[in-house]
Amino acid sequence: MSTAVLELRHLSKTFRGRGMAPVRAVIDVSLEVAAGECVALVGESGSGKSTLARLALRLIEPDAGEVILRGQSLMRMRGGTLRRARRGIQPIFQDPAASFNPRRTVRSLLSQAIEGAGRERAGEAEMAALLAAVMLKPAAEYLDRYPHELSGGQRQRLAIARALAPRPAVIIADEPLSGADVSIRAQLLNLLIDMQARSGVGYLLITHDMHVARAFSHRIAVMYRGRIAERGPTGSVLAAPLHPYTRQLLAVVHSLDRLPRDATAKPVRSAAGTGCGFHPRCPLASETCRKLEPMLRELGPGHSAACHHAASKEGGGDPIQSQPQLIPGINAC
Ligand SMILES: Nc1ncnc2c1ncn2[C@@H]1O[C@H](COP(=O)(O)OP(=O)(O)OP(=O)(O)O)[C@@H](O)[C@H]1O
Ligand SMILES: [Mg+2]
């Protein structure tokens, strides 16, 4: 893999509010995304995935840590410089309706995204090509519509077109497909893979769907209660998970297909005790786990886990870099 286009270094975020106990949503998280790479971020509900995405996009300020895009720290930028740099990192959210200005037409939304990126006036042909790429064609049928005049799936495709318009280095996609119809999910995935092959864009993909993570990502990062529990090449993590939490997740996923929205997952309070955050649910928990927070350690090639009991892989497992594949039977457009 080439060098990182996005580096998240030691990011932490605690939410505080009147009348509520502080919630440590993200705790000392470091993660990198290389050009042309897709990193899938998985973990149960409330583990801090969206907060990490919002920190990376600088929609919220971290308490500590840095976001580095193409070698430049976004933390030290302000005003116009920050706005320009941020065009290199584009979001796709689960609910695109919330991020569209309802008074702008498709034409206006796309031209704003293209011209905002400092390029010349958006031509009809470029907008039509973007719409065709996301299967909204013929363009004439869509350009003068408002977002509410599109279906949910069409709005999702428009969100992808808009994210791609400024030709970003990185796209942060927070469950981008969960609002889409099952029938077009594979098409959208293929589209994203295809776009990556053509443009070399890096993806940080938040997903509850392990099939998506398996098919689409080069690496997987597993979050648990605000921290990275495990990260590594997709093939290694799925074939030989190192952290007991990842093993539990995969066991459930094999029967349910999707990550559970665990009702027992509680937000991490600042007053939380010491030790490993997973120890109350861990079958391997020992005295050390109750007392000492485990650090993320590299135990196989590019494969790390934060567990006192995870053993080094002695040439075992298959540390292959899995290659995302187009989903069979569906043509990327
Ligand atoms: N603005 C906020 N104020 C207070 N607490 C917040 C805020 N945003 C998120 N949290 C809390 O931070 C924790 C992490 O939330 P986050 O949305 O990042 O989880 P997630 O992993 O994206 O979950 P899901 O899979 O359900 O989307 C949760 O306990 C959540 O309640
Ligand atoms: Mg979320």
C-alpha cells in the first residue's frame, strides 16, 4: 500500500453536558487510510464509530489528537485554508436528506461541489458524467429536481456523486448503504469499488454489515467502547481474529449476518474503572485484565490487538492482504 492519505493520531473525545455524566466516546484512537485503500470500521452500536468519523471530518473538535490529510495537519488550519483542505475529505452519511439543502436542485448541489473544489465552472457534461456514474440517467431527468423529488435510494446515489465531485483523497462513509434498497446495494458497492480503482480515493467505511466489510475492505478496524480493539488486513482479521471481542462479533455475525446492536453496550463514563473495557464480557478475563488497560500490540504482519491474552501469530493464519472484488453478477456502471 502507498503512504497514508489520512492519518488519525491519538484522537480522543469526551462528551460533557449539563446533567449528564461525561461519555468517553473516542479514546486515543490512531488509524491510517492509504491511497486506494478501504478500511472498514466495525463495532457494535455506541462504540464510537460515528464520533471518530465526525472528528476526522472536523465536524467536531477533539479533546486531543490530530487529523492529518495528505501530510498536512488540519488542526492548525483555520478559515479558508481549512475549508479548502477539507474538500479533500468528503463524507457520505446514512441519511443524505439531512445533508442536502432542500432549496437547491441537483444541478446546483453538484455545481456547488465541483466549483467549491476550486475547479472551473461545472459543465453540463461533467455533471451528467457524475450522475451517470451513480446510475442517475439520463441526466436531463434529474438535474432540475430538488432532493425531496428523489427516492431514498436516488438521494443516496446523489450523495455519492456529490462526495466524488471534488475528487477527494478520502471518503468517510458512515453506513452509506444501510438506507439503500437491497437490490441496489451491490450496485452501489461496485460503483464505489470502481471509483476507487479509477481515482485511487481512500475509504474509511463504517458498516454493520460484515459481508460488505469482507467484500470491500483491505483492512478492518474493530472498535469497542471508544478504543480500537483490533485492526489488521481483512483476510487475517476474519480468518484468525486475535481479540476475544472480534471472535464474539464474528460468531454472532455468522448466524445473524449483521453486527448486533447490543442492548448491553453502555457508554463509557469517565468514572469507568481501570483495566480492559471488555473484561466484564470476556471469557478470558484475568486479574491483569481487571487492573491493566491493554495496549494495541502488533502480533502479526500489520495485525494488532489490544488484549493481554492475544498471542503472537507464529506464521499461522493468513496475513494476506485481501483484495476487494466486484460483487459477482452485478456490473459496475
Ligand atoms: N453529541 C453527543 N453528546 C453526547 N453523547 C454523544 C454525542 N454523540 C455521541 N454520543 C455518545 O457517544 C457514544 C458513541 O456514539 P457514536 O454515535 O459514535 O456510536 P456509533 O459506534 O456510531 O454507534 P451506531 O453504530 O449506533 O451508529 C455513545 O455512547 C453516544 O451516546
Ligand atoms: Mg454511528
